[in-house]
Amino acid sequence: MGVLVHPNQKNEQANGVAVARNIFDPDWEGYYFNAQAGENLVTNPEDNSTPEELLAAKLFGNSQFEIQYIRYSNQVPEGETVLTRRQVLDLVEDLQIVNARFKTLYNERFNRNFAMEIEFKITEAGKISIKQARPYVN
């Protein structure tokens, strides 16, 4: 058992949950994101709050990740997104690192279904802060 203590951030730009797999088609490499603007949590949202939902995936053999939006947040102006493309791609890199590390720790290196889930914040300064990580359960 461990305890992690981290500072509370004020004026967060965004918060969210991300999964190190394509939850719609696990055979197709991708990363799932659910994010919301500000401090309106996706894990316990305010009434009538719709978070942004997206998938970053390598489509049709492309070497670069493409971003597909499943739905847009109703907390940002129309045509805008909660997470920038750069933030999504940075979070993909973070997820790859977290997933690889925990795959080793849990002795799941050969389990292609293993995936980690993280909770993250985008601070007022635009920095990514990973608050927690846990194995993803379907």
C-alpha cells in the first residue's frame, strides 16, 4: 500500500480520465480520453455537464496519431475543444510510459488486453499533472 500526496491546483484549465487503449476496438491501437474544462470533474460532474470524449488512434496504417471526437464538451464555446492537439499527444506519450511501467510491475508484459487508466489535470500554467493511475477494468 502506498500514499501519494500532491498539491491541489487552483484555476485548472482542464481535468480528465484517459485509458491506454482503444475502448471501442482493442485490436486497433488507440487511447481514449474523457475531459472537461476547468474544475468541473468528469468523475463527478456538475448537473447538465457534458465532457469531451475522444480517441487518439493510428488510423489506416498511419504512423501519426489522429484525433477522433466522439462528443464535444458543452462547457467550451462551439468549435473549441477542452484539450489541445499537443496536450492529447503529450498525454498519449505519458500513457505509453505509465502503461509500459505497470505492465512490467504487474507481470503483464504479454497480456495484450492490459491497460492503465489515469486521472489528469491541466494546470493553470498548461502543464499536465497525472493525479493517479490504476489498471483499467472493462
